[in-house]
Amino acid sequence: MSNGTFNSKSEYLKQRLESFEFESVVYPYGTVKSVGDGVARVEGLSGRLYGELLEFEGGVFGMALDLHENGVGAVLFDSADSVSVGHKVKGTGRVAEIPVGNALLGRVIDPIGRALDGEPLEVDEYLPAERPAPTIIERRPVNTPLETGILAIDSMVPVGRGQRELIIGDRQTGKTSIALDAIFNQKNTDVICVYCAIGQKASNIAHVINTLKKNKAMDYTVVVASTASDSPATQYLAPYCACSVAEGFMNKGKDVLVVYDDLSKHAVAYRAMSLLLHRPPGREAYPGDVFYLHSRLLERSACLSEELGGGSITALPIIETMGGNISAYIPTNVISITDGQIYLESELFHSGIRPAVNTGLSVSRVGRSAQHNAMKKVSGTLRIELSQYREMAVFTRFGSDVDESTAKLLRKGECLTELLKQGRGEPMSLFDQTAILYAYKLDVFENVPVKKVKETAKQLLSELYSKCASCVAEVNNTGDLSDAVESQIKELMCNFKESLK
Amino acid sequence: MVMKMRKAVIKIAHNMSDETYNMLCNGITEKFGSDIEFEKITDNSVIGGFILSLDGVIYDNSIRTQLKRLKKHIAN
């Protein structure tokens, strides 16, 4: 170290020491009156904010949720072992906050803002976990597609940037897989992803993080994790924190995709917390404000106006149903809040149709305006054809005698079902999707046995890639299927169809 | 009539002399009123000074807290 810097450092220290003044630190405190089941009742400490962080003796933190004239009820974030009756509680004057910013990319944090991946986290920007949603005037209509890379979704239930699309289905129907595939597909786009695990098994979360790492998706992803063994308060806070992390990026004009996995566990954690705080139970013992719990969270997803930077938050909340019952309390609540749902069915899943999207019950209320022109051109009648096929398939299950037109309908339907099947982690580009649907439209696979349709489609794609690379680039870059490209592809496909005979 | 006493808890380190402690108590009664009952807790992590808790408010004048403040002050 040179003498100069030493001098300036000692000067600095001297100056800092001189400017320091001894000051008495005065703050209100309360005393723990009772503690149990992760809830502490504190006497004194009046004048707290709703949701203020309280510091208990021993470094345990809690959140004030029940405010009375001369006491507060607080939920604890850590285990309650070290808190006992008579302990002093200090108000921090801050509501629950979460670090935000680019430093979080690739990191795993808990809802309190602590890094869970064992590395130090250096951030200087914080946002409160609970924030008001953007106002009406701050928003603009959703009109940019957010490609999930899944053919069945991008063609029939398209998701736009700023939309809230619910993924709903029984356990083991591939809900998380769809969300993860959507995250993987954002690899070479400017979209940032936030994955929020709520009350999940730690092994599951570890598996998700490993999958994200393996697909090199962690570089643009933040994971906010609360496990099943965390306190209900931590689980309750998790999605709000994830949303604040996303808002941090959105306010900088970025497009963000948030996955809440899953909100049924969030509702259960909130129910546990509410019952322990002696709030009156309502239907299925959920408290009265369980609707508001999710509506205020999902309202924070938005597509901001150009004046505010034009960022967006797209939310993919996940709900797990029991026995396919989508008319239960929490599912209906969330369905009515979101702009559409992707309904996954275990029956389809087990019959090998994966992703197991039930196209009849899945909708996207933003719809066609969130689709590329190329996709719009080829996916027009897909939904109707598929539902006609499903109806007819049930009808003809018992008899084999069908007329020619019905047979054709059935064969086309089978072929489409086969084309919509897609493996995990195999996202399709816009060109792939457009080409396959266009080929289906031209009936290229007319004479191909159903089992070989997928294989033939692959051959067709590789032929298109080799013979018409300029078309591939044009469709992927412009998102449009121009007449010139269309006629070129059409010719190639007709030749391909001839060669199959 | 028995007057209801307010309770004040003073946390100090071991090295505070009884003389200083009494002076401290007198000072507190002067400032906050004479109806105060004192309880002394010794805790060496205070290092020096005292922490008074009275009427739901903590008045922290300990060396421990001041050192923490100093650390923050220098770091900024």
C-alpha cells in the first residue's frame, strides 16, 4: 500500500470518527405474552404498521398482522423455539422487504431475502413485498406474444406478455413441466424469469433448480423458494416477494415471466396462519379474504405503458385440483381472476397425450391478439377441428361402421393429436410450429400411419431447414408468413407429400 | 392509598459501581417521576453504559449499541 492512500484512509477514518456523535437510541418495545404454533402475541408495541417486521430477542423475525390498541399478534418467520414468554420485541419500522435487481439473476433466495445457495448476496435495492398494482392509466393492452415453445399452447391458448394464464390440473399431470418449458423457451429472448416455489418439498425444488441449471436457464432466472417445512408466514409471503422481484425488473422496462408454483398451497398456508391468528373461518375454513389474497397478487401482473418503460409481468399461477374438480373453492376463485387457463387432465396424460392439455376447457381470454401473424394464419380452425374430433371419437368408440367423411375427420384428428404431442424440454420455434400446422392444413400426412406421423414431421422439418433456410429465418424474425414464403413452403410440402407415396 | 409503581428495568455491565448506579436511578426519577420501581440486570454484553426500559420504550445508551452505530457510520 502506498503512503498516499494510507494517509487518505487514515484521514478518512479520522474524519468519520470526528463526525460521529454519541446518541441515545430510543425505540418502543413490547413483551411476548404467549407463543405457540408460530404465532406470538405481544403486549405493548402499539402504533405498528400492518405487516411490519418485528425483531424478537435472539434475532428471530416476525410480521405484525393483528393490530390491537395495546398489543399485536405476529407470525414468526423462523422456528419459534428461541422465542419465549417475557422476551422483548422491537418494531423495525419497515414492512417486509425483498432485494431486487440484476444481482439476483441465477440466485436462489427465500422470501426473507436470504440467499439459499450458500453464496453471499450483495444488493443495494429493496422493494416492499406488498405493493399496489399498477393503475389503469399505467397499463396498455396485451399484444405481444410470450412464446412457450409448446405447440398445443402457442397455437390454441396463446399467452401474451402481461397476461395471467392459470395452469390447472391434478397432481402428476405435468403442470410444473409446462411452466419450466416456458422458462426454457425464453433462453434467447430478453425475458427474465422468476420461479416461485410455495410450500413445496425441498427435494422437488432442488430438482427444479437442477433442471434449470442443466438447461442453462439459471442465467436469466431467479428462484424464490419456501419449502413445506418453512413457517406458514414464510410461505404466505413467498409469491408477493417473487412479484416484487419481478416488478424490480419490470420497472426497468424488462419483460418478466413469473411462475407461482403453486397457489393452492399458498391458500392452505394462509388458512393455517389465519386460523392461528383467530380469524373467523369461512367456506372450507378459509378466511373471508382468501379471494383478495390471490386477486391482489395477480393484479400486480401488468403490461406497462410506453411512458413507464413498457415492461411487463406475465404470470403463470399453478393450481392443483383434487380429482379433476375445477369447481372447488380456490380453483374457481383463481380461474375468475386470471385471463384464461390451461387445463391439464390426468386421463389424457396417462393415455400418452403429453402435454395433457384439454383444449375444450382451456381458454385464453387475451387470445388471438397475443399471437404472431404466422401462427394466426395456420391455427384458425384448430380448436374446432380438435373438439369435433374428440366428440366424434367418443361417438364412434363402440361401432366401427362410419361413413367416409367421418373416417376422414377421425384420421385427421388422430394425426393432429399426434402432432401436438411434445416431449419435455423440447421447445419448438415459431417456424417449427407454423410449418407443422401448415403441413397439417395441407394434409401432408394423409397417407402416413398415425404412429409414424411424428417421425415424418421431423423429416419434413429437416428438409425445410436444408432446402429453405431463408424462410426459416424470415418467419422466426418477422413473425409473419408472407405470401412468397408461403408459396415456397407449400411447393416443398407438396413435393414431400408426393415422395411419401 | 397505595400508589401504583411504574417498573423500570436497567441493564448494565458488571463493572458499574453502586455509586454510579444510584446516581443513574436518581437521574431517572428526576426526569420521569418518583413513582418508579427499579430492577437491575447485569449483562456483560452491554460492555458499558446502560439500557433502560420504561413504559414500553427502550432508551439504549449502551456502549454495545454505540459501537454498532459507529461501525455503520464508518462503513457509509
